[in-house]
Amino acid sequence: MRRATSLLLLLCLLAPARSQDGDLYFSVSPAEHSVVEGLPVRLRCEAQPASHVKYSWKIDGQPLAPSPRRHQVEGDLEITRVNRILDSGNFVCVATHEETGYAIESSPAKIDVQSRNRRKVTDRPACKITCVQKTMGKMELWPPL
């Protein structure tokens, strides 16, 4: 009896979460990402049953505003160039069954936008800096940088 109870508990834990109404549930939920600013990222989202499901996204509880950088591919949200100001936050996928109107929301997935390492890139050969003292206490660099 104890073994059967343990097995039943294990099956409940491993089974995907299902809703009471319409049996709509997420088979793929968005995951957290850490991405360098300017690079692309894709948040995955898929609900079951897959037929008649419409997807939308929220950021920090607000509907996601349309943008040329952000677009949906089926349920997934693709951001072509992540922006530190516009894309840092918690994203939620909303799946709505078109026939019943029943909607579910995923757990929030955070995008952590990392700044790029800014380096000065020069295509000139290395230069030599010579210090020449012209007056007391004042130094000039030659050749000028």
C-alpha cells in the first residue's frame, strides 16, 4: 500500500500541470536568460492541446508593446537585438484557447541583459609616446594622440 502511494505521488509530480477548465497546460514554458545587449534571444512557449491556441506576451505584468525588434514565431517570442532598458524584466507567456476563451499564464521568465565590453578598437599600428618637458611643471605628449 505504501509503495502504491509513493508511486502515485511520483506520477503526480512528473505529470505536466493541467488546468481544470479546458485541459490547457504549458508543455514548454519560457526559461530565464542572460544575454549580452545587442544579441538575439528567444523565449519558448507552447501549450497543449496545440490546436486553437493563441499566444501573447507580457513584460512586468503589462501587455508587450509591438516593436520591430520583437516578434512572435508561433508561441515563441524572439527579440532580435536585446536592449538593456526595454527588455530587462519578467516575461510571461499567455496562452488563450480561441474557442473557449480560457487563458493560462506561464511562470515569469527573467531576461538579464549584460552590457557589452566596450573596447577602443584602432586599426593603426602601435604608436610611441615621447614626453618632452618644455617648461617647469608642464608636460606635453608628442606625437598627439
